[in-house]
Amino acid sequence: MRSLDINLTARGRLHAPPTAAEVVTPKESKRRGEGLEIKVSQYQARVPVTVFYVTGDIDASTSKQLESQVKQALQSGARFLLFDLSRVTYISMYGIRSISRIYNWLRDGSENDHVFFNGLRDGKVKTHDLKLVNPTPHVRYMLTSTGIDMFIEIHNDLKKALDSF
């Protein structure tokens, strides 16, 4: 009898281990982190929204680049951010950490931390300042398995994402 390994994610979802085709080989790993291309555009929704069109991998070698671009936008007065992740082929925990950091930069601290963390635990807190749109399947999996989707809205349509601000 052959056993099937099943892993339980942090959010309690079951998933099977990756197949051989899904495992990144050392040769493929060398391509990771070759660079990140970020184009920034401004849109006028109900509020002005800065959209970051991200292309490439967000990993240990590129996550600081994303953070740097966002810092520049924030210093220039941007307040409402939308990341288009439709061309992000891979995101590591460094990328997840960067998104979480950016979320924390945007938190204005007006809410009581106790109330905030209780709302976060209950899934009732979503940021109004940072949203994500069109993540690729791998990126969506990483966002949901790490719980980012509990506090950052993820949209499938750019127009709907812009209208949600």
C-alpha cells in the first residue's frame, strides 16, 4: 500500500506535496532573482491610486528593490497603493515579508493595537491603503497560505481593484 503525504498549511488547508515537475531544480534556481521590473502609474479613482506593475521574481535579491520603490512613492506623497502581480512568476518569503512591511508602513496607528489585532484575528481588518490585483497561481497560493489575504484585499480585475479604493 502506498501512502500519500498530505501537508496542512498554516491556514488549515490540505494540500499534497509538490510533484517532481513543480519542484525547482538547481538549474532553475539560478534564474531566480535576476531582477525585478517595476513600472509605476497614477490613476484617479475615488482617491489617487499609485499602481505598481511588477514583473519578475520577488525574492531575497529583489525584495529590497520593491521596498525602495514604494518608499520613494510614499515620500512623494502616495498614500493608496495597488500592486499588479500578474507578471510575478515567483514570490518567496522575502517577498511576503516585504508586502507585510509595506502594509505596516501604511498603517497610520490610529487604531488601538488590541482592537486591530483582534480584528485581524477575526478576519475583519482589511487595509484600505494597500491592495493586490491579478496574482499568478503560485503567488496567490503564497499569499493565502501565509495569511496575507486576511488583511490585504486581493482582486482579480484592475478596474474593480481601483474602484475599491
